[in-house]
Amino acid sequence: MCDFDETEVRVGKPAPPISGQAVVGQQIVDLSYEDGKLVIDGKEDAGKYLVLFFYPLDFTFVCPTEIIAFHNKVAEFKKAGANVVGVSVDSPFTHLAWKNTPRCDGGLGEIDFPLLADLNKLAASDYEVLLDDGIAARGVFIIDGDGILQSYTVNNLGVGRNVDEIIRLIEGFKFVAEHGEVCPANWNPGDKTMKPDPVGSQEYFSDVE
């Protein structure tokens, strides 16, 4: 039997709480998350999925492509019942300066989700993505409405993430929770699912060539 540290990040277990200052619009506000409750500037939003993604640094190269990709899909995340929060080890003032820099000059422009400042690196450490040089790897964590971690992936610095895949996973986890069936490989909303037992699953496999 394997012994696990209760503080380890593991799927099926509560996600670590986070707190700090975040940039929302043109404001620097307090942000916290724990047990499925996201609180931004004193306003609580509970019971929704949270996509928490870490990126290395502001004013870099791959990072803005990812953040803009998340921004472009905010409506789809909202439709799926999910909030998005980006995190790096930069200060909130650097986040704000980056947002106020035009994209043609290497900036972000306006972003429709919070950017959390993890200057003390506690969030990156708690989520086990802090690298030896003091920046975060490209970790993305999908947390359900009860605060339970459903999925996480961590990329090394050179390769960005697929935002559509993150949305697909949220839809899959929600389907499983609501219907009790499971999603096979390459499943997309509307595709056939399977019953999670040896007999019931044969209905799915009977139609697979």
C-alpha cells in the first residue's frame, strides 16, 4: 500500500486554498478560493468549477498566447459553469502594467478573468508547480464545484496548453457527476458514453468497430 502525504495535490481530494491580490479590470482586489467558494473583492461565487492555471512570468513569450486563448474562450467557460483564474509569481502591479500594454507591444490588453499575484510563491508551492529557478511551470488544475480536484496537468516551459481540451474535460466531469456514466477516449459532448460495469459497458463496445 502506498502512503500519501495529506498535503499532496491529488485528484479526488480537496484542492489547496489560495489567497492574495489579483488584478480584475483596472483594479487590484483581494481574491481567495477554498472549498468551492471563489471570493473576489468580497463577492462570493460558490458551486462552480474553477480552472486555475499557472504560467511562468508576465512579459514573456508563450504566456500571453495562453492567457489570450483563455480570454477568447471565457464565454464557453461560463457556459460550462466554470470560472478561470490565472496565476504567476509576478506582483499585481506587474500584472496591471502588462494588461495596460497593447498586444502589438507584447502586452495583454483587457482580460476577462482575474490574474492572481503569487509574489510569495505560496500558491505555486502548494500546487507543486514551483520550479527550482523560482517560477511556476505551466500547471492547469480543474476543480469542481465542491472544491475537489478533478484533473491537473503540468507542462514544462516551452509548450503552451490547449484551452479547448480543458473545456472538454470540464464537460466530461460534469456529465459523469450528473449521469453516472463514464466518458471514453476522445469523448466530446453529445458522443456516446458507457455504463461503468462489465456488463453495461458491452453496450458501448458493441457499436465500436
